[in-house]
Amino acid sequence: MKIRTAIAVMTMMAATTVTAFAQGADVYKSKCLMCHGADGAGNPPMVKAMGVKPFKSPEYIKASDADLIAATKNGKGKMPAQAGKLTDAQIKDAVAYIRTLQK
């Protein structure tokens, strides 16, 4: 019985992770891709115009998830604030997706 329960919990956790990843990817594609690029390296015209840094840069790698969430909510530099445009869950999922672009 304990094994079945453990398997059920692990299955639910995996399904939740996959769903969050997909939702994060969707948010990224609709709100972030135009400036940050499909791979997070920055969209070349935006890099030149706005100084967009790649997500693989030390600044982003060293930043905590809380830092990235705050920057997304409140805006940073030329990036506009997303508070009121995205929910907290959408922002959290997008940050999780950004972390996958750093690998």
C-alpha cells in the first residue's frame, strides 16, 4: 500500500512539473521571446537597442528566483513591469522556464 501511495504522489508531482514547464514556456513565448529570444540569448535588434543580456550571463545565473520574479513583476532597466499583466503563478512558471534555458 505504501508503494502505491508513493508512486501516486510521484506521478502527480511529475505531472505538475510538466504542466508548469508547459505553462512557463507559453508565457515566455507570448511575453518574453520578442526581446530575450527563443533561446534566451537575446533578440539581436533588442540586444543592440536595449542592452538585453543573455540568460546564461552570470548576472542571471547568480540571481535567485525571487530576484528574477521581482524584476519581472516590477520591471528592470528598460524591461516593463509585468505585475497586473501576468499572475504570480505565470511569472513563477516563466522564471522556471528561464532556468531551463540556462543549461
